[in-house]
Amino acid sequence: MAPAAALALSLLLAFLAIGPCAAADSIDLWPMPQSVSHGTQKLYVKKDITMSMVGSTYSDEKSILKDAFQRMLDLITLNHVIDGIDPGSSVLTCVNVVVRTPEDELSFGADESYNLTVPTTGDPLYAQIQAQTVFGALQALQTFGQLCYFDFTSRLIELNSAPWIITDRPRFPYRGLLIDTARHYLPVKTIKGVIDAMAYSKLNVLHWHIVDEQSFPIEIPSYPKLWNGSYSYSERYTMSDAIDIVRYAEKRGVNVLAEIDVPGHARSWGIGYPALWPSESCREPLDVSKNFTFEVIDGILSDFSKIFKFKFVHLGGDEVNTSCWTRTPHIEGWLNNNHMNVSDAYRDFVLRSQKIAISHGYDVINWEETFNSFGDKLDPKTVVHNWLGEDVAPKVVAAGHRCIVSNQDKWYLDHLDASWEGFYMNEPLKGINDTKQQQLVIGGEVCMWGEEIDASDIQQTIWPRAAAAAGCGLRLRSSQMTQDLSRQDWRASGVC
Amino acid sequence: MAPAAALALSLLLAFLAIGPCAAADSIDLWPMPQSVSHGTQKLYVKKDITMSMVGSTYSDEKSILKDAFQRMLDLITLNHVIDGIDPGSSVLTCVNVVVRTPEDELSFGADESYNLTVPTTGDPLYAQIQAQTVFGALQALQTFGQLCYFDFTSRLIELNSAPWIITDRPRFPYRGLLIDTARHYLPVKTIKGVIDAMAYSKLNVLHWHIVDEQSFPIEIPSYPKLWNGSYSYSERYTMSDAIDIVRYAEKRGVNVLAEIDVPGHARSWGIGYPALWPSESCREPLDVSKNFTFEVIDGILSDFSKIFKFKFVHLGGDEVNTSCWTRTPHIEGWLNNNHMNVSDAYRDFVLRSQKIAISHGYDVINWEETFNSFGDKLDPKTVVHNWLGEDVAPKVVAAGHRCIVSNQDKWYLDHLDASWEGFYMNEPLKGINDTKQQQLVIGGEVCMWGEEIDASDIQQTIWPRAAAAAGCGLRLRSSQMTQDLSRQDWRASGVC
């Protein structure tokens, strides 16, 4: 395990020590699976435990499963040396993984369910994982790893309270974490460390807020001067770096959602192409009056579509201050010629950008201001990303749109006063009672905006609070939660 | 490169951007080698650059050199993807390393000198490293890596300003960094991350202050209850972990100096063996009156000698408050029977401990209080470790003892108000003019005490200030520094 991963894990372990989800049972699993039963027997895990795939139709050509198994082994040793003493007790020698489908492309809504059984008898004694897809099997390996810990007496890995029978499936198909590489550049390795830690909590979407008004760190081959807006020559991602990050994430069951935030939050674009600014002195939002603006957006999304294969792209659309449009003569003239006010122009900008994204095969995600301003005009397939408060999600799904929940008061990680209890108790379906409308909430996302953090403290700021969201609202059903919310002893009773 | 290593490197790079050692030349090497000359030509480093060892008598059986070469390649890519475009320019295809001696055991005073040449002509074009030992070659690879950087245009590794002719050797054989795993436990991976970063600055001694009054995290097979004094069941190092750390360090040219600090700073010992406390209510220093105390010290040092193969062991001896000895009846009686006061007892404790360490083959290092209190009684081979101020080193070497310099006002990393300029300008030979006495200063050490840091911020607190010490006082001669200290523009003139 890499140091940052070790740090993330130790933060998570410290968190578990405070308030495990099912404290009453003393089952130290996080997130808590949907169903868990166990016994009382202690097993030891063989130093050179192996993985087999008897019964799988999946071939693991990309070594997704084998690599995950090795990472799990590295993780449970916590870098301690396993001495290999045979204690003469029950020793688990193998994990057999049955994956039922041969596909290995990570797609939105992929079946992530799994069964995990750890018996106490058998020769050889082996654990059994059954999953529809390799990505379910990855989650099963995470759970298996959490059953194991290094024992300082035997110098082996112990697995207590066997036999185990665990069945699990996530509540939502979209369980996201936002990172922001525009306010502070994050080295590729740091991003990979975040992805590693996401996998521990079974989060499955890295929302990469790549660019913003402060910097444009990524290479866009179609418009190669765009990354002139990077903070420095070195604080950049090549296209190859982006491909590397996407592949790294996919091998861990994590999708990468790329965002360009238009028309606001885009001042850095004009460092390379000043024509994108309304004027030299008024630099944001992007110039709505020029075709060139949309040609650049088309170039970016065309380049993105070769790399970011997730079903969705995020087009932002939040916090648009249009004063530069009215204060710039050529744009004011264009507005007048087209009989538009700035609200019309904002709407048309977003809708035109949506069409471009759709032409490149994407479904579009937009921040909630777009819905709040002209929800009835949005493409019907738009996913509305809530952030301002908790009231919008019911309106979004009532209007027939899909929704991602990130209400800032509870799920913004840059709000340092947002407590882990708040992350834990936030309910994405609050105020939505209709079953069909509930299904339009595809999930939620915790957001680590980058103004105040960089590579040195991003992991400490994300965890353990992100794990609280991953372990409760994002992962498990709220039926029990609703009932227990009224109790003062919810922490002891384990509401999830 | 692991995230923590990336962080350490980025801190170092940020530091270099502020004040490179030889700003006048714009040579971005750190620490600055003894002699550097270069040209103006740009080379590219082949994506799959290889290492050869033509002319070496060293076989690299332990893969010390090959692994270091691979780490250097990982480092210079900064995890960017090298696209492998052939720019049709001069391409460096190989580094040939000539190591003259076959030995691969890291020992105190090992020859760490090297020559590094990077020519601009030749087919194939290759860099040449010459070193007496593999550990000199490791340092050459660090320097070579610093000549290279990822170029965002060619997507190759560039090496500018060739040809290069560099010769280098460190000023002192002991260039240390102290870490403290007693005040906060540090995971094994965190310690490894610190070792990685030490190698970047060519520091070569990790002073591992393992135990203190707060916790006893390490396994001692001879006295297996000692690590009952760990903070928790998990915050422990097995003997195998310690071996792993020592091997990891050795492969990077870093010695590990183990410390047990006696008779003060040892309260945690008594959790497992309460007989080591003067009494249940007065728990420090260790009970000087019992043979058992010295049997335990003998057991620890016997176990240490199987693991920590460095020439030295550190026995502490600082900050001994003897009031518990006079306040405990059985110890007071023992003092009276032996016609000793507490000062005598402190002296005898230290000297008896020294004899035990020597019997296990060690040379002893003690903190300066031992010298200040009874310097004439110390074993002649004792190395006195300065920390209180800058005046003691001249007295130590005048008395014929060896000395390590760590004056706290300049080289204590836990002093957050100690500036990098202070780390940079601290002169270990200050006040020592006699050449033979100067040779008794074996080096210096920067100290990262653990009260206020843990795994989450140790790297940020160590670097870049430790690199300032590593780049100036510890690495280069002070002749130029003395002259330039009087100048106000020392930073611009590059005093080292």
C-alpha cells in the first residue's frame, strides 16, 4: 500500500473505531453490506493465499481481478512482514471467484452485487465469491479484505468470526467524489491515491472538475493553446496522463466523469485564446456571441470523447454572472440583434453546449442553476446535479429529470464544519416518496473543492467524512434510517 | 513514485524554485555537487533507456543498482506518460555504471564519491557513472535524475545543458535525520516514504528514536512484554518489520541508527515490566538499583544487534530527572549502600549501558548531557550528539571525542519557527579550527521529533527544510560560506 493509501486507510480505521455502522454487532465492515451473518470461529489466512476463478465465464484478460487480489493482500498486511508460521489451525488457502459475465467494460449501472462466503470447513478451505460482473467481484474483495487483519502474535493474517455469509449490492448506481484540479493542481499520483481510497469505500465515480477560472491544466489537442492557462509549465496533464488516470480508475471499478464548466468558471480558457473572453478587461463568462466559443467547446468534447468513456459528461453551468456580456459592446450588440436578454443568452449557451456534448455521444450533467433557471428547456436526458440545498431534488425528479444529490450543507468536504454525522445522515431521497421518482435519483456525490487543499492534505480532508456518506446514504436503504432518526441513540443503534 | 514521495519531491522542487544553491549558474541540482561543468546542448532520454555495468567489478546480486535505476526512471517521469515520440534529436539510450568494488554491505564511512559524465556525442549515446562503491553510484543516479525532466512538448524526458561533467563526494560521512515513533506511531510505509525522500537529498542515516516515555512500539523477543507499552495493539513493529525497514534503507544507501534512550525517557518500558519503574507512583528514570534493569537493556541490545547492523547504537542519556530515585526508599537505600549520589548513579547507569552496547559490537552515541556531566568518564569511542546549543561541539572534539551536530535552534524540525535559511547556514564546524579536531565531527543531523506530527504531516514538516541542511552544511565545505556570511546578498551569490 502506498503511503497516501495507508493514510486514507488509517483515517478510515480511526473513523471505524469511533462509530462503526453496526456498532451493536461489532462487525467492522465499511460500508456495511446489505446482509451479513457470521459465526465465532477464528481462521488464519495463508501467507501465499491464492485466487482461483473456477466456474467463471470471465477471463480477466486485463488482469483486473488478479491485480485487485494482489492489492487486497498488500492492504491487509499493512506492510507488516508475514512470518509464515503455521499455527496448526484452520487456514484459508484460496479465494475462488465466480464471475458470471465475460464483459470487462465498466459502464453506468453495471451490476455491482456480490455474494461472499467464508466457510470453516473444507479441504482445501477456501472463500467463495460470486458476482455477475468483475466489478461486483472487486467489491467483494474489498469486503473480504476488511474481514482480515494482521495478528501480532501469530504473525499471520487472522479472519475472525467465521463462517461468514454476506450478500451485498449498492443502493445507487452513482456514488461520486468530486476533485478539483483547477484551484490547486494535483499530481497524477495524488489522483491515483484518491482513486485507491475511493475503492475502499466502494465509491464508483470520480467527478474530475478539471478546469475552472483559475487554471486550465489539461491538454486539448484540438486547441493546443488552452493549457497555456495552466498554473505553470509543469502543472499539466497530457492526454496520455488522462488516459492513464481513466484506466487506473476503471481497473478499480471507478468511472471518471470529466467536467468543463461553461459559460462561467472558464476565465483560464482565454489565456491561450483571448478571443474567448468578452474583452481583455472583462474575462468571464465565455463570449456567447462568437461561433469560435462553441467550436472550442466542440473541440474539447470531441477530444474528451476519445478518452472519457463514461456515459456522462458534466457541463457545469453554475454561478454565471452575465455582467460582462452587457458591459461589452460587441456582445451587447449581438444580444440586441438576436432579441435576447442575458437570461436568454445563458439558456441558449447551455442548450447549445448540451447539443454539442450529445453529438459526441454523451448524456449531460449540469449543475442545478440550469434547472432552476430553465428546467423545462433542458434536454430530457439531462441529469441535474444538486448542490445549493436539499429542496431541489424532489422538483427535479417531479419534472422527470434524473438527479445527483450533493447538497452543500451536508456533502461538501470543503465545508470543514460539516460533521461526519451530517455526511452519514444525509438522505438523497428526502422528500421523494413516489417510487418511480425515487428511481430518477441516480445517486449522490461528496465534493472536495480545491480552493483550500492541495496534494499535501487532500486525503486527510476527504476522509473519513466521505466514507460516512459512502457507508450510509449512498450505500444502504433509508427505511431503517427514517425510523431511527427520531432516536437520540442512533449512533449506538446503528441506523444504516 | 508513491504519493508521499511525490509530495516530498514537490516540496523540494518548490524549495529549489525559491533559492537554488547556485542561483548564479541556474544549475538546478540539489545538493549541489562538489564540481559541475556543463554545456548548452539539449538531449532527449529514450523512453526505454537502459542501464549497463560494463567495467564494474560489482555484480549487483541484491539488485541495489537495478532497483535504484528503475526508481530514478519512475521519478523523472513524475508519473506522466512518456509517449515515445522520436524527436530526431540526440537521444541518450543508456547509462553505464562502473562500480569498482564488489562489496555491497553499507558501512559507516563507505566511499560515496562518484563521477558523472553526460556527453553529447557517441553512438550509442550514453551517460557514464564511475564510483568506488554501489552507494556512490546510487548518489550519481540521484544527480542524473535531477538533470532530467519531463517535457510537455515532446512527451519525452529532456536533459538540457549537456555535456555535463560532475564530480562529487559528501563533506561528512554522517548526514542524519531523526524520526520519533514513540510520540506518534508511524506506519512502516510512512517510514519508507521518509527514507525515499532522504535519498533524494543524499542523507544517509535514519536515526530511529524508537521508544520513549510515551510508547514502546517495537517487539523485543528477549522481553516480549515490552511492547505492551505500545499505544495500541496495532501500533507496533515486529522484528521482521524492523528488518524490512533496515533492508529498505540499505538499498537506498541509508543506514538505520536505532536508539533506546536511558535512563530517562523510558517510562513506557514499565507497562510490560513494572519492576523497571522505581515505583508504581514514580515511573522514571529506570530503576538504577536493580540488575534486572540492565538485563533488559542487554536483552534489547542483543536483539538489536541481530537487526541493526550499523556501526553505532544510540543510548540517549538526555534530560534525566533523578528525583524519583531519591524519592523511592529502596533506591535511596541502594544509593547509600553504594556511597553514591544521584549524579554518580546517572553516570554509572550510562557507563554500564555503554559497556553492554560495546559487548554487542556497537560504538555508542549519547546525547550531550552525558558529556556535559562526566565527559572524562565516557568510553573514548563515544560519539557525543549535540543538541542544546552550538558551543559544545568544540569542547567535545577538543576532548578527543567524535561529535554529531544537531543544535536545536537551527536543526530541530519540530521548531516550526526555525527557518530554512537557518537550516541552510548552520555550520557544523563552527568554532573548530584545528584540522584533526574537525575530522572528529562525523557529521550532523536534523531532528523531526514526534510530539506534534504524525503520518499525515511528517513529510511536509521535514521538507524542504531538511533539504536545506542536506544541501549546504552537511554536503559542502564551508570555506566559501564563511567568507560570504558577511554579505547581505548571500542568497543571490550562492554561498555553498
